[in-house]
Amino acid sequence: LQDEAAFFAEYQNEPLPEDVADDDELNVDQIAAKLNRVPRGHIPVGCDHVTMFIDVQATLLCYLVAAWNDDFTGVVGDYGAYPDQQRPYFTLRDARRTLSAVAPSSGLEGMIYAGLDALTNLMLSRDWRREDGASLRIERCLIDANWGSSTDVVYQFCRKSAHAAIVMPSHGRFVGASSQPFSEYKRRPGDRLGHHWRVPNVQGKRAIRHILFDTNYWKTFVHARLATPMGDRGCLSLFGDKTETHRLLAEHLTAEFRIRTEGRGRTVDEWKLRPERGDNHWFDGLVGCAVAASLQGASLLETGTIRPALRRRTSFAELQRNRRR
């Protein structure tokens, strides 16, 4: 209690890192207070894209929904767990209602499939009301397919779902300073490349489009949005007007720390789970929602990903005239 660093070093045998990039690190209170006073499930004026991410666990599905402007100004519109825990504070370990209640006679894969089916039917078929009266729907829902025990069933669900045009398997990749960055990836026929993500061409038994993204980059990106002051372009805020509502969400969003490392001539934030914290599933969810927004066309001027203006078509006769001048 008196010396946190000594406790983790001596008693837990997990010493805290010394080289932590904490110059602009956000804490729980700062994130929980980043409120926009828009009711839960509603969307501020200006947001045109609604995205969702589902983090798959053996007992629960953790989901988060966010709305975005084209310039990445965003708002967390809703989040939770399926099945609903019906209490404001819980952890994955002490979950009382689990996926076994959704499909009691099924194995692990069957429970996950049934949970994904019920959750997507609930969330992807509803309207999200914007403050100006417009009605929006979730454009893209990414589903975590990294966990080996659930990878096949996530692909199967995305292939057979009634919302197959919206759902997509996703894989976060740890890209460190010494790793090959996504920007150096060589495009192959059928690939779609974006800002620190790519949708590769597919073959084989998992012949369904999926997305790969750089988790380190996008975690830093999300925290930069949370640190952006209210009113500025690229600011990310939370729904409602009560900080205690988001206490658990803020703990998830601060469950990891970053270490700045150098390699191959570049500096990268590498994110790691804090040994004293537990769940980070809504952090993964918010990161996934940001990636999905980028997939749908949102971008920051600083990233250089603004889509170029369409070039005016030039006729052959006009080309000939220009050559004579």
C-alpha cells in the first residue's frame, strides 16, 4: 500500500516498467469526466458513421458502439456485455450470467455462435437517433477473431449471418518498433489497404473478407482522441452527464500502459496490460470501432489519409488542344 512499485516487484514478481510514456497518460477520472451530455443510444449532430466492435470471450461478449464524423470526431454511444449483467460494476471473472444461459445444451462454439446471433440481431437492426432527427444504423461491425478457440466459429458466423454485409472478422496484430509496419506491406491483387490496416484477399476454408490492423498504432490513436479537448476536431467523448456511469469503462480504457521503443529508425508506442488491472475488453472495443470508422472513410488531416479529390475526366480532343498550346 505504501510503495506500489515495490509491491509488484517483490510480492507479485511482476515489476512495473520504468520507461513508461506517461507524459500525457489519461487516468480514470479524466476519462469518466469526458461527457457530452447526449443521452445513451443517441448520436450528436455531425456524426455520419456508426460502428460496433464485439470482443469474444468464453463466458461473455463485450461490445461497444461509437459514432463518428468524417474527421474522427466521435462519441461512445453505447457499450455493455451480453448477456447483460444487470449491474454497473462487474468483471469477466465474476460474471453471473454467461453465454451458457443463451445456449445451455451447446458446447463452447455453439454458445459463442448463439450469443453473436442474438447480440447482432439486437444491435444491428435498431435505429440510432441523431439529435437532428435523422435515423442511422450501424454501418460496420467488427468481431474479434484472434482467440484461437473462437476463430473458426466467428468466421462461420460472419459467413452465414443475416447481417453478413455488415459484420467482419478482425485480427489485431502487435506491430512493434522492430516489426514491419503496415505501410511497407506490398499490395497483392484483391487486397485493400488503409491507414494501418488491410483487408487481404482470401482463399481456402475461411474464404471471407477479414481485416488486420496494427493494435499499437490504433490504441495510441484512441487515447489521443480521448485527450483532445471538447470542441476540437478529432475529440472523442462519452454519452450522458454522470461520471460514475462510466467508471468501469474508464478502468477498461486505462487497463494498459505504453512504452516508447525505438527500432529500424522509428519510434513506436508498445501497449501492455497493467499487472494490477484486469479487464481491457472495452478498450479493445473502442479501438475496433475506430478501425471500423477508418474502414468506412473517416480520417484525420494529420494522418494523410484524406481521400484525394476526384480528377476531372479529360477528353482526347482537349488533350490534343493542350498539346498545341
